Amino acid sequence: MTTNARQDAGKATVAVLGTGIMGFPMARNIARGGFPVRAWNRTRSKAEPLAEDGATVVNTPAEAVDGADVLVTMLSDGAAVADAITAAAPGLGETTLWLQTSTVGLAGLGSLVKVAGQHNLNMVDAPVLGTRAPAEQGKLVVLAAGPEDARDRAQPVFDAIAQRTMWVGDSAEAGAASRLKLALNSWVLAITNAVGEAVGLAEALGVDPGLITEALGGGTLDTPYLHMKAGAIIKGDYTPSFTVRNAEKDARLIEEAARHAGVRLDVSEAAAARLRRAIDLGHGDDDMAAAYFANWEGGRR
């Protein structure tokens, strides 16, 4: 156990289900915050390095939640979360608090609220804003909706993974946090695709794409995200901080929510189409900046 992973007496035992790109650094930061952590991932090898930080890596969701005070889920979609909770059911305690941090959309959240009711789980709807680097740095933003009596128990865990928690509702059922996350994701996907288009157009016109960030630098249209994604495209570095495939999943959730709400989102629809083309071109597991390849037929410049 590393010195950073010292477990503090009296801290809640936290079960983490899902240790992928986001779940792994979240679990690590919870462990480094002094919490006893029990971690499960469908592919166990992805969770095993957490043992270096003092976490207990287990083979099943039921083992992970056995004796846990708080349960954190960070999985790919609502169906995966529901499957994990169903598998965890034999180990759930009567007072387990469920912090549901995956992005699952409105229909997915509705299904998970039913799952929570079936297993008498006190649930907080808590999707997170951020990708791999903020997760590693413990600088996510948690968007949380849950009952007042859950907040004191939830907040120390949120503090271990996030720079800020926004409590936006007093019940998971109403879905205020998940609704806000969808609106925020529509912006993230729009700007990601806009960066890829701007870089691609500059290249096609014979312009050095690095001049884009130079021209916008320090102005009102400048953002750190522009530099990060444009830099990745220019360098050809598509190491995933959030994959095209996961971004396309989020785009589908946005489209579903928009249809249900009766609002037309032309930019979101176009962003979703570009992400799907990038997947068809073989970039599904690359960083979502690889939507850039949708600029060309066949994905070639």
C-alpha cells in the first residue's frame, strides 16, 4: 500500500463498479483519499493496479458491495449499470448509498430508479463532467441530485473525485442532474466537432492549422479545450481521454432527449452523424477528437 493510500478510521467503505477510462482514476482518488475501496471491473486486469493504492480488487459486483457503505457506478451505459446492480444484489446492505455517476440519459435513469427501488437503494443521480485528465487529477465536476439526508454521506466521496459538486435537485427520480449533463454534453460534442472541422478546413485550404489556436489565443473565443483537441489532431495523437464510441453513445442520448422534449438540435444531429462516420472508419476506440477523420470520404486527407 502506498503512503497516499492510508485508510482513515471511520471513513466509509466504498465499492466502485467499473474501472475503465473514468472509473479507474476515480477509484484511485477515492482510495488515496483514505477510503477503504472495493473495486470490480468486468475485465479484472483493468482494476488490478488499484491494489497498489490499497484497494481490494474482487471478482464479482456482489463481492465489491459486501460490507460497503457507499456504492459508485461508472459504466458505459444504463444497461451495463443495471446488470451490475442486479449482480451486486446479494451483497447489498440495508443502508447502502448508491452514487450513480455514469451518463445514462433520461430513459436509462428511469430504469435505474426502478432498479434502486427493487433493491431498497438510496440513490443519488450524479453524472460527472470531465474526461480522463480531470478524473486523474480529481478535478471532475459532479452534477448531483438526491435527497437532503444523503448529501452528508455522499459529499466526502465526491470531494475525493471532484473540484466541485453542484447539487441541482433533491431527488434522483426527477433527473435534474442527468438532464443538465445532456445539455452540457451537447456543447462538448459541438465544440469537439467544430475544432475538427476548423483544422480540416485549414489543411484543405493549405493553411497551417496551428495558426487557428495562435489567432484565437487570449481572445474571447479562446478555450483550453480548443488547444487540447486541436493540438491532438495536429500531432496525430488520439490516445483516448473519452472515446469516439462513448461520445456517440452520449450523442444518441441527447437525440433521444431532444425528441422527447420536442426540440430540434441541428448541430447535435450533425455532430452525432460525424461521430458515427468516424466509428465506421475504424476510430471508435480513439479519442473523440478523431471525429476529425469524418471530414473526408474514406477518412483520408
